[in-house]
Amino acid sequence: MTMSQNSFESYYPSDWIDSVQSSQHSFIFPLHDHAKSDPVSVRTLFSPSAGALYVYRPSKKRRALNRAIDKLEESGLPGYEYAVSHLYDKYCRNLTISTITQTGRVLIVFLSFLDGLGRRQIEDICRKDIANFVELLHDRDLVMTTVKYYLLTVYAFLRYLVDNDILPFEILYKKIVIKLPDVLPRAIPAVDLTRIIEVITDTRDKALILLLLHTGMRIGELLKVKMTDIILSERKILLPLGEKNFQGRVVYYCSEAEQALNKWLNSRSQNSKYLFYGYSRRELSYNSAWKIMHNALEKTSLGHKGYTLHSLRHTFATNMLNAGLRLEVLQQILGHISIDITLRYARMSNRTREDEYFQAMAIIEKGDVHEHQRVNSALQAVFEKKKLC
């Protein structure tokens, strides 16, 4: 089976406009009558941009695509041309820069593995090769989330090859599934949270931390917030595009976050369109935001507890559910595609369950429970019926 020719259209720019700027003004000046020369034409002819070549300036996403493609081409691994076409397909479907870059890296690892097995043609791959690849990832002692991401990326590549009649559909039969432990989100206890906020004295840093804590935004979303996205009179922030689900939403902030935000707005530079910016007036980098949390944890000697910026989002969700916010409303605020993700917070924030447990335990500790009270009559009837059967 071979892929059709149009599946490998050039992934480099092929449509270029005329490289030399044109003008409606004539640049032909009669030698015998300079006085009648058009002054507008003269200014256009001798302007700094006259005759300048058109410079192609690719977008950040395009540059990421080109870098990933260059690495694949330099590798010369068997099947790299299919990987290049797969990346270009992701680019055309407007996937994120991170997805394109990570896909390129994973496919180089996968193709290198196939090359080590002696697979000179991508068509020679079989289901056992995928299992061996997963085993290799386990041997490299990668965390399970990374192994799962690698496997999902490889299956997306194989699906692309199947759709283009390169591989048979049987390669996708009975996929390998990596089961991850169902770990509860980790919120920061109120005592630790108070200590963290108290040691943050910088106006910008405090505004950043409190907005994360009281809006539930992801750090990547907050760093992209622009001044035009904030509606101060209504205490809300517009997120035109979510970081993971690509859906816009609105988040709100409380009076404590409002006070910190107003202090930062009064002292920040007006030359940047971003709410939080770096030295180049562009958005603040993730590393800079991470250092804010890291330094606060070091000052409070809480570094060993593993709190992160994302823990503030978990704390927000837990507190809102404990305060009685409906689950479907929290789903919209957090920007979850599925309510099943939001349900994870409900498992750790059920105050009714917690209160009932401590009420029952208080009775037990007082010694007020008698033996006959410990037997549930309805449950005992079920047991007796099972014995008779």
C-alpha cells in the first residue's frame, strides 16, 4: 500500500507574493525636464523601503513545526517522511505548539526504536512492536503518565497511517491500555495556605497567587490574560480560549483578590498588554511564576510537601464545593470538558460525609454504643436470607 501523492504536499511555504514592492507611480524621469518630475514618485523612489525584499515571518506555531520537521529529516530514520506528513496534518488542524513539538519528539523515539528492531519499512510494524515499545518505556523508569502519553501519541500516528492506507486496520485492534492510579487532587490545607500568602510581600507576586487561588485558572491561562480581558467593575476575567479544551469561559474573583489586583494595577507599567509581564514586556514566563511559589515554600519550610501552582486550582475547587457550589457550575468555571473530572473534587470535599463520620466517632468514643445498637436489622435480615438459600 502506498500513500497518495497529494498526502505529501510541501509543508514549506509555496505561495510567495512578489518579492519587490511595486508602486503606481512611474520612476521614469525625462532627462531634459527635471522640473516636471512627480515629487511623490521621487519620495517613493528614494524612500528607505524602496526595492526592499518581502521577508517571510512565520508564526510561532509554524516555527515549531519547522523545527520538529528538521529534526525528523536530520534523523533519516525509516518512516520519517510519514511522521513529517503527520505533523503537518496536526498543524493544519490547528493543534497547539506544545502538541506539535511533543509529537515530533515522541515519534523520533518511536522510529529510533523501530530502527533498532531492524524495521526498515514502516509497513513492517506489527502489534508486538508496540508492546515492546511500552516495555522499553517501563525499563527507562518513566512515570506512568509519560508512558501513557507516549503510547497515545504513537497510536495517533498509527491511526493516521491507517486512514491513509499505509497500515492495515488490524494494527489498532485490541489497543494496549495504560491504567493510571486514580489519585485525588491535592488541596493545600488552610493553615499552610495562610503561611504561604503571608510571606509573599511583592505586589505582583501576591496578585498572581491570589488570582490563581480565587479564580481556579490554570497558570498558563493566567499568564496569557491581557488588560483588555479584565472587567474591573464586574470582578471577572474573560478567557477567550481555554488552555486545554479550546473553549472560552468567564472566571470571577473575590474582594481579597480584587484588593491585590488593584494594588498591582496601580504600580505596573502601562507599556505591556499583558496583566503579568516579563522584562521584554511580553507575558511572564512559567519559570518566573514557578519561582514565586517555590520561594514562598522555601520561606515557610513547606517545600517537602510538594505543593505547586496547580495546587491552588485544586484548593479553589475543593473550597467552592465545601461552600455548596453546584458541581455543574464548578465544571464551567474550571473549564472541564467532562463532569467526570470535576467529580474527583467531590470525592475529597464531601462535608456531609465528613461530619457524619465524626458524629458517629464521637458517640463511639463516649462509649454510648451498646452491642445491640451495632447491628443493622435490615442488613442482618439480608444475611439470614443468604444463609437459608
